[in-house]
Amino acid sequence: MFDNIKLEAILEWLNDKKAENIRVYDVENIIDYADAIVVCEGTADLHNKAIANHVLDMAKEHKLSVLGKAGLEFGQWILVDLGDVILHIFLPEKRNLYKIDQLFEQLSSHNKEGLPHDQTPNT
């Protein structure tokens, strides 16, 4: 079941650190390992690391399980597995290179309930 409270908290934490181009994909009915995929960007590898570390710190503070993380040492593409929410933090050029948005848009197009939607930062 999709946990909107958890997702909203994660989006708030991303906004805290000025993550850019945040996109949320509802994949609950498409894949079996997550309900939502969140993709965002930082402006530099250090910015990506700061975003990821903030999410990890806040997850710990709120007693959310972190099942895995990868890419923190380089910061170009960081993955944080929060169970039913998978977070991808990219440098813009890596996001374009790997075309992850197109992947999830294609998956979602096969399932009317899994259509992607934009998430705009709260101001």
C-alpha cells in the first residue's frame, strides 16, 4: 500500500536541501519491490551527497528503515532504498545519459494507474 505520509516527508527532505527537478513515479502496480520511485538532481556531486546524507539522517531520526544505499562515495548517481520508496539522486548529465525518466515513463504507460507526475517544491 502506498504510504503518502512517508513520500511527503521524503519530498520535504529533498526540498530542505534544494534538490531540483523532482519527479515521482507511482510504480505500485508495475513492480513488486517498491511503490514509488523518486528521481531528483543536485547541482554538483557534493550537493548530491548533502541531499542523500540529509535524507539518511532524517530517515534515521524518524525511524524509517534504509534497506540500502549506493553511490555516496562519488555523488554522480546516488540510490537510497527506503523500502517502498526508492530515491535516485543524479547529476543532470548522468540523469540524461541513463534516461531513467524515460524508463519509468515507458513502464507507467503500460499501466494507467502508474502514470508519472511532477512534484514541484513547496515554497
